[in-house]
Amino acid sequence: MDIHNVIIIGTGPAGLTAAIYAARAGLNPLVVEGLQSGGQLTITTEVDNFPGFPEGIQGPELMDNIRKQAERFDTQFVAGDVDKVDLSTRPFGVWVEGKEHRAQTVIISTGASARWLGLESETRLRGHGVSACATCDGFFYMDKEVIVIGGGDTAMEEAIFLTRFGKRVRIVHRRDELRASKAMQQQAFANDKIEFIWDSVPLEILDGGSGIVTGIRLKNVKTGEISDTPCDGVFLGIGHTPNSKIFEGQIDLDESGYIIADKGKTSVTGVFACGDIQDTEYKQAITAAGSGCMAAIEAERLLEAEKFAE
């Protein structure tokens, strides 16, 4: 069995940037694509905040460009999801669709998935008025009316950020009090652009047949009343789930399941993490790409140091 210098798990901006740097360093990385090759940007429409594209770029096109750049430096790709990993001894084991691969270093870039409501209309209108990232998409709602779903810190952060652009921001919460920290609550309550719709849950996101969000249908959980509220956009603020389950018990995670990393280095020597899997704060394509660069450089430095120590 071939033992690779580095296996990179994930093909979002972090994983593919790590691949570019590792390949240019002569490490011949093997990249495990996963079933959603390209990560969350493949389901994002317009990307206006990635440097180098003054007119913006479609998410899938951006990821295709980054992948082609990685391919140009002879990065190897293997399709499929990782079934299991063995990070207890080096070379580390990574199984993809039942096939074993081994490597001296592993870079984990499996990302974090935004939590969704699970509504058919939400899925259909994602990228057409439905979003889970105010920082990414808030600019498109200048002087418009938006809804934020949630009652925790994530929802408050999204809502407060959206007030920079939107004419009015309504927060829909299923209870009559927020779960957010006191500081975040105070900021939200003090903002005159923010209103609250209490004791309500979304039933459907409306588009009037246009394919673009025009409103939201809500149910009051106390009275049972169903009502339609017009809006131009719906933002999900119910958090993210790090895609780290397969690494549980093998590497240090925080209480939310994010990999704990410092400059890409994890609790296991030779295992690195980058992108949203270790980022609890920013979750942007550009910060993911930067962390992918760091992880690859740290992997290269470790392998180089070990070679000289032999």
C-alpha cells in the first residue's frame, strides 16, 4: 500500500487551498472529495466578497476554479465519503468507501453544516431569498425587509448585522424569551430596526410562484393562528453543526464538536485542521482558504523537520 505524505479530507475552500500549497511543495497530496464536492459554496449563488472578482462570481464557478488550480499541480482526488479514520498511530489510516489509505499527515477540512428547518420551500428557495449567512448575503437586502429565524446568539448576530442594510429586521422565535446571552439580547432590543415575532414557528417560505422569496407563513404555537408575513429574505440563525463525528474520541474537540486547532495544529501530532471544522467565529470562504494555507504549510514543516531528524 502506498503511504502518502498528506491526505486532505474535504474539498471546500480550505481543503482545496491546502491541496494547492501541499502540491506546490511537492507533497503530492491525496484529496478525499466527499459526496458534496466543493462544500457549501456549491449551493451558494452570488459570491461578492471573495477577493479578485470585482463583478462577483457564482459559488460553484469559484469552487471549480480553485479545484482546477489544485489539479494543475497534480493533486490526486478520490471520490466518496470517509467511512472511518485511525489517528492513533502513524501512518494514519483513512478509509474511503471501504478502501484503506495511509498517510504521514492528515489535514481535516470537513466543514460545518448550517442547520436548516427542513422545509421543502426552504430548500427550493435557498440562494433565492433564503440564506444561513448574513455576512455573505446581507448586502443584497439594502432597504428591504428580512426575517431572521432563531433565538440564540447566532440569530441575534445575524439580525444586528442585517440592520446595516435592511429597512426592517423581524426575529421569529418559537418561545416568548430569547436563549441568547444577555449582552446580545440588549443589543438586539436596543436596535430600533429590529422587531420580534414571539411564540411562532415557520410553516412555509412563500414565493408566490416567482422563485424568489416574498414572505413567510408562521404559526403561533400558543394560539394556533396561522398568518403570512411579507418579506424579501429569510435568514436561518439556528447555528451550525461541525462535521466532526467521525473524529470523536481520536482528537480534541470543544463542547460543540469543533476541532480545537492552533495555526492548524491539533492535539494529534501530524493531524491538522482548517476551515469551518475549527472555526467557531468567522465561517467565510476567505478565512477558510487562509486556514487551509496555514495547515498545509504546517504539515510541510513537520515532514521536513522529521526528514532532517532521521
